[in-house]
Amino acid sequence: MSDLFNAELEASRSLVDLIEQAKKCQALYERANMALPEPLRRVLGMNGAGGANTAPSNIAPPEKPSMPSDALPDWIWIPVTDAMAMSVVTAILRTAKGPLRPKEIIERVTQVAPEIPAGTIYNVGVRLEKKGVIRRNDSGWELVDVENAGVIHKGFLWGSPGIFEKQELASQRRAALLYILGFHPTGLQIVQIVQQLKRCPWVVAPINKDLLKEDIAVLFKAGKIRRRGNTRNWELTKEKG
């Protein structure tokens, strides 16, 4: 009986050690922004009855809004209201037929992004000139290279992934987060959301657990998501009416 008890105790300790090691391995994969391998997911109970939602591993991208005529296949979009002042200014200059004076730029920017203060728009010119993105002279501001600017079209800022700042890419990641939760009516835990996002090649924004925690805090404050009961799952907030 003593030998059997010791064997059971050793087996239990081995299982605990395995789970702890699996969690350490999971953290390393997430820190490296790598998808968890299937054997590790099974050890962590992330398949089937193990606890994870069994939705398709690859979710089709959301339908694109109306695209500008000069958009390229790899271009992405974010709401222009989520764009930074520098991105809006360069997009305005891209469509200009010549140099624009600061007053004209301020007028055009506030038409599409009224929340951006005029003072901020003016100060953007200094930073863009130092970066070599624009030229400033007596004639006004002029874009040096259109490749450094996006295109504003019907409420969205479009452009190649490389023109977007980290804060702007967060907008794409948050939109993708909400989109994915739409496929999971019972909600998902943060680690599961990370896994789902990493399986979506159309999400170019950086993805890791810490960034997702920040996104969830923002979306929760905005009333777009909520905890599902007493679980650790996050779900879309049900719309009233």
C-alpha cells in the first residue's frame, strides 16, 4: 500500500510540474508573438472539452469599406477619428495639387477630424519637416513623397501598414478583437483572444497579451465589451433595443 501511495503521489507531482512547465512555455511563446503549437494547447486544455471555444481556427477577414481608387492590395484602414494628427495632415497634403498654407491645412483637417486642435495641427508641421516628410516654405507645406502618406476616403484612413503608428495600429487590433468576439457568443479569455488574433493574417497590428489587456480596458471603458457573468471570458456588450 505504501509503494502504491508513493507512486500516486509521484504521478500527481509530475502532473503539477508538467502544467507549470507548460504555462512557462506558453508565456515564452506569447512573448515572442508566436502561435501556441497544438501539443501545448492540448496540455493546457485549450481544445474541445478542455475549455477553449472550438470556433474555426482561421476567421475570414471582415468586409472592407469602400476603398479609394488608388488603394493597393496590402492597404489597411482605420477610422479617421482614430488617426493621429500627423497622419491626417499628410493625407490632406497627398491630395493637394500644390503647397498648402497652414490655415488651409487646418481647415481641411478639421473638416474630417474636428477633434484635432488647430494648435496641434500647426505643431505637426515642425515635426514632419524634421523627419523629412514635408517641405515648408513661403508657399506653404508640401509632401515630399506620397509613399509616406495615406488616403482619407469616406471616413477611413487607408494606407500601407508601414505608414501607421503603433497607436493607430491599435485601432485595427481592437476592431479585430470586436469582430472575433462576434463569432464567440459565450465569450473568450484574453489568452484565447490572443490565439485567435494570431491566426488572422489580415491583422498587421502587433499582438501580445499585454497589448490585449490594454485594448480590453479601453473597450470596456467605452462600453463595447463586458465580463461574462463571473467567468474570465469577455463578450460583446448587447446592444439595447
